[in-house]
Amino acid sequence: MREIQAQQITDVVEKLCIEANQYLPEDVQGAIRRCRACEDWEIAQGVLDKIITNFEIAEQENVPICQDTGMACVFLEIGQDVHIAGGDLREAVDEGVRRGYDKGYLRKSVVKDPVRRGNTGDNTPAMLYTEIVPGEQIKVTVGPKGFGSENMSAIRMFKPSAGIEGIKDFILETVETAGPNPCPPMVVGVGIGGTFDKCALLAKKALMRSTDERNPDPYYADLEAEMLEKINKLGIGPQGFGGKTTALALNIETLPTHIAGMPCAVNINCHVTRHKTEVI
């Protein structure tokens, strides 16, 4: 049994909140640059050039890539042989978010109540997702999620009779309806299977996967490629001005489900698809 102090979790979450908001992952940067090289529409080229300049300045000047520094989505893969000592796990994570958003001069975007509103003032609470895994480490991933893209996400509870064509149509419909609102080029996370709630979580976890990494199941890897191609043929383009680049990647995650259902969730992220991971 390995003992990990709650303070260590706070320190890592604090650091990752700042770094995730200032440094775009290398895979996302690479995808944007490759799309820029393939664009032949002048306006689309100009938009992608500005996007590249923006994330370069953010990295050089240690400032946020986007003014919407998002809700802090914190994923913890906790080894079953770990004992967390010296404090409450939830409070340790929230304290890390609180400090990170303060020290990083990041916008506080969380309201106390979904209907009555009222800013919490420190961007807490975090959206916390925990998973027990083998081992004696804790893998911490922070993915700040802006809501221009989150608002364009959707879930549908299909019956199995809808088949794969029903899922394909739903993905395209969701992206087409989103149009320029999620600040394309976007990254599309798709969850298929599980239950209503688990399906949505799958879609969000899909956004934490590298844009260079394909689903290990060849069937779903082919579906990822097919849907990415179809999305880019919609012609929405960077920031909605048209062009070949509507999405940088489409990642699919799946789970077994009930014989009577086939849930599908689509979680959209903007071109600022932020996530940073560290293992304690």
C-alpha cells in the first residue's frame, strides 16, 4: 500500500490547470498545422494562421490560449493500492483548481446554481471523475472545457434498430447544427454504449485522447476516419468561414450496453482542445 498525501494532488491539479490553459497539446498543434498546409481557401488559410499565431503567443508569453478558460474537468485514475492521506480528496482537487485559476489569472466561469446563477468566484467545484485501476499511482488529467463547444453537444438514446447508419446520421446532424458556434476546427468526441450517463462520459473521455491515436478496434478506427472525412466535407471550415477543415479529429469510445438500447453521445470541443496529464 502506497500513501499519497492530499496536498500532492492539490499541487498537481494547480499546475495542470495553468499548463493546460497555456499550452496546446503537441498533437493538436500538429493537426492544425497539417490542416493549414492542406487548405487552399484563402480565408480559411488566414483563420488557421491566426489560430497558430495565437497558440504560439500563449506559449511564449505564458497566457491563456482562450478567454474561456473553461470548467475544470478533472479525471483521476486511482490505483487500488493507494491510500490518500492528510485530507479529503474532493477538497484537495477543488483547492488545486482554486489556486490554479487564481495564480494563472484564469477566468472564473462557474456559477453556484444552474438556474439562479451567481459566480462561485474561484472556478470550483471541479467536475470530478474517478476510476479505480490496478497499481499504486494516481494519474491526474485536467481538461478545461469551454462552453461555446459544450453547448453544441448532444446525446440520443437509439434503439438497436437504428443501426450504424443512425449513429452516423446523428454525428453529422450534431456537427452541422453546431456550425460555427464551437469555434471550428473542432475535435469531436463520440461515446457509444453504456447507459445514458456513462455514454456522455465516454464522449468526454474521447476528447482526452490524442488526436493522433486511433481506436484500437479496426471497426471503430475505420468509423473514425469515415466520419472525419464526412464532417470535413460539410464545408463549415475554420470559424465557419468555409474550407476543408471543419474538424481536426473524431475519437470514438465504446462500452457494452443493454440489449434494448444503443446510446450515442457527441461531445464537441473547439480547436483549443486542452488537456494535461501527470502521474503521481
